[in-house]
Amino acid sequence: MFGPHTISAGQVFFKTKYSLGLVNLKPILPGHVLVISRRNVPRFLDLSPEEVSDMFQSAQRIGHIIEKEYGGSSLTIACQDGPHAGQTVPHCHVHVIPRRLGDYVNNDDIYTDITNNTAELLTKDMPTATAATVVLHKGVDNEDRRPRTEEEMAQEATRLELLMGQAQ
């Protein structure tokens, strides 16, 4: 499980005692993957020290592979901890995204794309007048980004699993 979502075995490419590496249903850029805690907890602050260590060591190992596999020269590693930080799935996870020169004109725009800025999320605790001025952006869960098929995700996960095994 990934929060309320069922994750198929075909999406998992990496496993440790405390973490899983998953391919992404709607990647922002090619190679955008997730590292999630095996324990279904909503917040980073809910993880044990062992889980935190494992999650970020996993992100580092995975980052080495996806940066090379997808022709990146850098990585964006992001964790949104709670709904007001832009977290859309209530399960602690880290985005690992290979980056290269020119993939975004304004480099920090990727953070807008990581965040799902829905009207409900952004305006939940705001006065009506303030909420009306919020500019909405298209985040990870936007309808314009086509979800990949199970087959597409399974093919990528199989390839990444093989590469992760070769990296040990």
C-alpha cells in the first residue's frame, strides 16, 4: 500500500528492510521514482531513526542508478512532509528525479510540478478572499499528465531492478 493506493508488484524495483523503490505512475521527468517507507505512516516525523536512515540510504543508491540510466548530471531529492507542504499521498515518501541542464528553464519550477496545488489543498485554511487569489499550477496528480500503463511501469521496474542488482 502507498497511503490509500494499492501498489502492484510490477511497480516495485527495490526492497530493503524498511523501504521500497517504486516507479511513478505520472513521472515529472523520465526516471522520476519514489522511495517509500514499508510502514504506512503519513509523515517523515513518524519514522524511526532506522527507517529514516534506510530511506535516505536507499534514495542515494537509487539516485546513483537513475542518474546514470536516464542521462542525468544531478538529482532532485524531495520530501513533502504533510499536506500543507504539498504532500498529496498520506504515506511518507521521497521523490528521486534525475536532472540535466535545460530540463526546466527555471530550475526551481520542478518544485511546483512536484506539488499538487489543488484548490482544495491550498485554500483549505484560508479566508475566502485570500483563497480567491491563489494561482493554481499543475502538479504530480494533474489530469494533463497521462498515467502510465501497468505494462509500462513493469518494464521500467524490471530494468531498474536489474540495474540495482548489478550495482551491489
